[in-house]
Amino acid sequence: MPSEQGTGAPAALAVVLALSALSAGVGYLLAARRLRRRGDAWPRLRNVSFTTGQAGLAVVALAPMPGGEFTAHMVQHLVIGMAAPLLLVVGRPVTLALRALPAGPARRGLRAVVRSRTIRWLVVPPVAAVLDVGGLWLLYRTRLFAHLHDQPWLHAAVYAHVLAAGLLFSFAICQVDPVRHRYGLPLRAATLVAAATAHSVRAKTLYGTSPPGTVFTSHDLARAAEAMYYGGDVVEFALAAVLARQWYTVTGRNLSRSCAGPRDGSREKKAGWVDARAAEQA
């Protein structure tokens, strides 16, 4: 979020954000190496996903974005609020931390946070969608966006919310890390469709109308709206692919189990429940 883009973020803050992102990526890789050294498996694709997400955050914090002022802002928004959160969540950082941390207060504390009632309610898919999409409607359809230029710490707070809400939404839809209660694929898929629709409608409203209190050229406004519309579609299709893979895993295991023939009823029921849970974590 460089100051050259007209958003008013001080250069020192951008450097801090970039260093934080890179530090998190290094910490993740060190934790993954610790698992492998003790003989535990950890897929390297998860390393790639998480570190790519952190690198993306560092790049948008330091490097000028392409296009006009509003287009550049929208590219930042797409990376910070949609693409990077998905990449970070697919890397399963919570699972990695729980496996890498030694038994003790830190591990118990993390487990307690993940299974807390607060997190349980925040990761209800419709709740996460409202916090994510609703916050962006508020940003672009009130005078809040107009105040970002002159108030850098408000700018920082808004982008922190965009990142946190994006992480929460991706976490709630994918549910690849351990949570207290897992929601079924139909609810998560329906929430994704509703959120994608709201995102598309918001993008279309920006084609002809700048956020209140701002004035951008028609070309800049159109390019920003297109970036939001088509860039959002790419991330939402990726989220749908994660859900499709989970559905395929669950149905495939159920089919394999049914083809194996009948077993003891209680054992079969219990095994099916465990398999379904494991499949959603795949």
C-alpha cells in the first residue's frame, strides 16, 4: 500500500507490513522443516501456497501497482482481501503450528483459541461472508474510502480489516484447518455463491459511480471495476475448486466403502463419520 498510490499510507508502515509478511513466511518454512526433520510428512505445495500469499502481501505493500489511482487500489484490494487469504488458508498454518509446537502452554493456548466459542461463531460461513462482503460495501458506498487519503492510520485499519475478513471468509469456506464445528458442503457452497453474487454486483456499481466523496476518471473507474469483477471471479472459482475437491473425496470414499460390502452396522457408521471428517480435511 505505497503512498504513491494516493492512499496516504506512510512508507514506514508499508515496510513494516512487508517485513511482517516475509517473517511469517520464513517462520512457516522453518516449522515445516522441523516437521520433516522429525520424520513427519508436510506437502511442499502447502509451503508454496503460504509463501506465495505472504510474498503477494509484501509486493503490494512496497511496489507501485499498475493503472490509475483507483485501479491500483483495486489490485491491492484483490491481493490483500482475496488472493492472499486463499493462498494462506490453503497452506494450513494452524495445522502446521499445532503439529510443530511442542506440548505446553503455547500449543494448548492455540488449540483453545481455535476451539473457542468466538471463533466458532466467526467461522459460520454466512457470518464470515457478511463481515467480508458487507465491510467492502461499507468501504465503497460510504464516505469512508474518501477519508483514507488524509488519515493513514485509518487506511491501515481498513486494510487490516480487509485482510482479516478475507482470511476469515476463506477459512470458513475451505475449513481445511481444525475448527470446533465443521459445516457441511451445501451450506459452504451456497454461501460462496451468494458472496460471489454480491461481489459481482458491487463491482458493476463501480463502473459508473465513484465511491462517495471521490472523483476518478471514467477510464480509471472502469478498469478498477473490471479488475474487481474478473479478479474476484478467479479467486471465487479457486474457492469452488477447493469445495469440489472435498466433495469428490467424500463421495469417493463413500462409494469405495459401499462397494466393499456390508459390515457390522455400528462399525460402518462410525467409520463413515470418521472418513467424512477426514475427507473434509484433505
